[in-house]
Amino acid sequence: MSRGLAEASDLGRLPSVARRQEPWRRDRILDAALKSLADQPAEAIRIADVAEKAGVSPASVHYHFGDLSGLILAAVDRASNEMFDERARAISLLDDPAAKLDRLIEMGVPDQATPALVIMYTAIHAIRADEAAVRAARVHVYKQVDLYAAVIKEGLSRGDFEPQGSPHFIASSLVALEDAYDLYLVVGVAVDGAEGRSQLRQYAANTLGIGRRRTGGSAATE
């Protein structure tokens, strides 16, 4: 079992208060929290404001999430899971490992910072203050690395890739590059994701030998 999947149970346990009751109300509160986190820093979020957006009482928010930290953690948890599920579904529709790799890169560095990306970065302060949130963030990274590593291993087994390093190391590097260029988008350093995607594709081509088997020369770059 991969490291990410082995630790993914941490996400399912956070938070545990009343997860089995009134799922429609819990989901509505999470929707409101996600909208709030996409618009403002985590430290500016107030339970009363989230409750008003969700059309519930503050007591209902406390009932389902315990406190503000639990609410923010649950919102980040859902954003993380949605990002992973969307990418996993997208590559499941493809057969060619190189096409899967390119699709992961395309989705990993979008042209505009998505609400999920904004939430993941603007909630860093809250995440660092909570041990369970740190574990959940670690799981998020492991799962993204696992996606890349699985594709790299598939390409290796088919003879499409010639990795210059272990699949896990290359996958970890790709995720690290994603994080850097996504942060550029969130803080406004980059106007779009074109440069980031180009850099990831070039790194992937160089380290995986994409194109070398066909051309007998150096890997093509974007």
C-alpha cells in the first residue's frame, strides 16, 4: 500500500463530531466555509459569518465541527479530496502514460488560481497550528505524489520512459514544482500557468527520457 493511501485515513477522521448526522446540513456549512476561505484568509473567518451564509445557527456549526479550527480543517480536507479525485478521474480516461503525465501537469498548474488552490495556501497558518491538520496536509502531498509515481511506473513498465532516478523522487519533484508555480498564481507573481507547465514538462521530458526511445536523441521540451 502506498504511503499516501496508508495515511489517508487521517483525513476521514477529521473532524469526527456528528459526521453521521444531518449530512445535508454539514455539507451546506462546508460549502459556506469554502466560499469564505476562497475570499479571505483563514484567520479572518468567523463561525457566525459562515453560519449566516449557510442559513444555520452558530450552534449548528459547533455541533458538526466543534470549533473554528475543526471547520477550517474540514473545509481544507474537502478541497484536497476534490482536487485529488478530479485528477484521478481525468487520467483514468487515458491509456497512454505520457498523455496521463501531461494531463496531470495541465491540471496541476492551471491558468488561474482555483478556489481549492487559494484555500490550500491561505489556510497554511491555520494548518500549521493544528497537529491533525499538518498530518492531513502531509497526506494531501503523498496522494499527489502517488498519482505521478503510478503514471511513471506505468510508463517504465511499458518501455515509454527511461527515468533518471526513482519514480518516487521524480514524482516528488514534480509535485514540488507544482506547489511553487501554484503559489506564484495565488500571490500574483505569475499571470497564468503557462511558464509553470512548460517547466514541469521540460523537467519530465529530461528526467523520464520522453522521446529518446523514438528519436534516439535528447528528450523534446516544450
